[in-house]
Amino acid sequence: MTELISKLELKKVNQAVQKMQQLAQKIDIFCSALLFQAQRRIHYVFNKREIYTSIKKRKGNCLRCGRCCHASLKCQHLEYDENGLSLCKVYDRKPTMCSLYPYNENDYFYHIKPACGYNYDT
Ligand code: SF4
Ligand code: SF4
């Protein structure tokens, strides 16, 4: 009986640890995405020429997954159509930094890079 109680308690502890790890991972992704958004804006201000040169090497297409539009907080202009494809409500006047994602091989939110339809030869 005591052994059974110990096993149940151990299971609960493991579940709690797992939940804490998942929460820590979400916080880590959120904070690094926010930091990355700030960094790429600062980089843009000081390196426009380099950015407009490097983006010419961008290959592939946007798959309209919408992941980059809610990499940290979900953008207020993001919607999805009936097929689950992302729609930007301000597409014709969307911010420059949106049009420039990703502007080089390092300009990816790390947690969504594999899913993006754009790529660069490295
Ligand atoms: S993550 Fe890449 S493929 Fe998805 S919406 Fe953004 S640019 Fe397009
Ligand atoms: S403005 Fe449009 S492209 Fe930019 S993050 Fe929002 S929904 Fe995405």
C-alpha cells in the first residue's frame, strides 16, 4: 500500500515537473521572440543597404502559415481564411519589417524557422 502511494506521488511530481518544463519553454520562446523582434528592428535602422541586398537572395515562398505573425504576441491584424491560411488585414500597408521577414539566413525566429517557406543558401 505504501509502495502504491509512493508511486502515485512520484507520478504527480513527474507531471508537475513536466508542466513546469513546458511553461519554462513557452516563456523562453516568448522572451527570445520579443528580443529578436527588437534586435531585427535595430539592425534594420543601421543596416538598410545590407538588408535590401541580402533579401534579394531569399528563395522560396511564403506558405501563409502565419507563424511569424504570432511568434511572440499575436498581431492584431492577423486573420485566417476558410482554408486556414493566414491573411494580413493590412497587407497593402503592412510594416516594412513584416515584408522583410526573413531578410537573411539568420533572420528567423528560431522556433519556427523549419516551418517557413523562405530559405537562403548557406
Ligand atoms: S513563417 Fe514564413 S511561411 Fe509562415 S507566414 Fe511567415 S514568412 Fe510566411
Ligand atoms: S501586420 Fe500583417 S504581416 Fe505584419 S505581423 Fe501583422 S498580420 Fe503579419
